[in-house]
Amino acid sequence: MIFCENQEEIDYYWTKLTENGGEPGPCGWLKDRYGVSWQVIPDRLDDMITDPDPAKAARVTQAFMAMGKFDIAALDKAYAGE
């Protein structure tokens, strides 16, 4: 797992690890060109999906299940109920 502070960091690792034959996957997962699997995730994702408010956690989980590369802005909107 690669925990990232912001979208720029997610984009950087996603790009570097999928170039030259790497493969993007679902829910932040990818394989690098050597076939090693990585999950590139926002460092605050765990706090969001373990929030005491089950509605917030469910919205975030539903949002990220539809993603390949994580989109922090979309996760923040789901968390806020927007």
C-alpha cells in the first residue's frame, strides 16, 4: 500500500507504476510492469470508512468501489453527503 497525502501524490504514483506495461485496476489497485500489485490510497481513507456515522462510511465506500484511481475530491464529496 502506498498512502498518499494529496491527489498530486496519488497521480504521481499511479502514473509511475502503470507506465511501461503496468495495469490499472479497481479500488486504487494496480500492477506495475513486473506484475507486483500495489494499492495507492489517500492516507485519510481509513478515517472516512471507519467514521462512527455509518451513512458517511457507506457513502465513501460506495464511491471508492466505483473508482480505479482514487479521486480525493469525489471521496470528500461523498463523505460530506454532496
